[in-house]
Amino acid sequence: MIESILSIRGEVVIALYETFYMVAIALLSAIIFGTVLGLILYVTSNPLFVKNTPVNRVIGIILNIIRSVPFLILMVLLLPLSKLVVGTKIGSEAVVVPLSIASTAFLARLAEASFSDVSNGVVEAFLSTGASKFKIITKILLPEALPSLVKNITVTAISILGFSAMAGLVGGGGLGDFAYRYGYQRYRSEILMVCVVILIVLVQLIQTAGDFLVKRISRR
């Protein structure tokens, strides 16, 4: 069994790199666009900022539609978009597009909840001092919501890792693809076990890093 595992270590390294590539790009997209969308949802629903029900509902409905579709189906539906954006429907590059869209919608709702957890009393206190809304968002809202945001980014990163494992079903590469082709289709249970162990270790590392960051931020 050990000899069998050692013989595939090169493929495992490649699969790890593909998984890291997909998760890193999708997580970066989610942090940037998901946080911005979550902030827009919050400020357009809060009368203390710029309440705008039509904008809030349109963005909310779009995010809900994306989140309603199971990722495997969403990935297949968005492959033509991948062809348009990155020029291919196959491989990790193609999977990154639906992965980024799904993770952005996922984090946007979590980010909205993080901003909503900040007390309106704190916001009202600074508004009464004459501070601009932009300054309150950048100097008060974002710092106050940051520990919760980091927690939700950690949850999103772990979810993206799980989503990326499905990429194998459309030839997207990564650990899921490797486990499916080498482990499941060839009846090599030891390869499946190796992939499962690696995914468990990655989840533990992401969660530990996220918890560490939250503690550091909360102590400030």
C-alpha cells in the first residue's frame, strides 16, 4: 500500500497545486466582491445610511438565485461563461469562474450579517458627531465587523475547498478529480483515503489559521 501511495506522489502534488490555485483565486474574488456586495446590502437596508429598497432587492434576488442552484449544476451551467472569460471549458482555469461566482454570493450574505451585527447605537453616536457616512463605514463599521468577517471568510474558504472537490466531475483537476479518476474509477481505495486525509488536514489548517487571526484582531 505504501509503495502504491509513493508511486503517485507526483500526481498528488499536481492535484494539490490545482486545488490551491482554484481555492486561492475563488477566495480572493469572494473577499473582494462578496464583501463589497455584503456592504451594499447592509447600507441599502439601513436607514442610517442610504436605504434603497429596489437596489437591495435586486442584488438580494440575484444572490439568492445563485445560492439556490447546487454548485455542481451551477458549474455546468456557467461553463460557457468560462469559455468566454478564460477561453476554455476544461481544467482548473474553467472551474475558477463558477467557483468564484458561487463563493462571492456565499460570502456576500455572510458579510451582510457581519455588518448587521454592529450596533446601530455605535453608528448613531458617530453620526451625531457630524462624521460622514463614508468615514463611519471605513473607520467604524469595517473595523467593528472585522472579527466576524474573518470568521465568515474562514467558513467560505472551507466551503470553496469542498466545492473544488466537485471539479473532478467536469475534468477540472484538483484533489477531487484525482480521487475520482484514480481512486473511484480504478477501485484504488488507498488513493481515496489519501485524498480524504489531505482534505481533512487542509480544513484543519484553514480553520486554525482563521481562529488565530480572529483572536489577534479581537485583542486590538
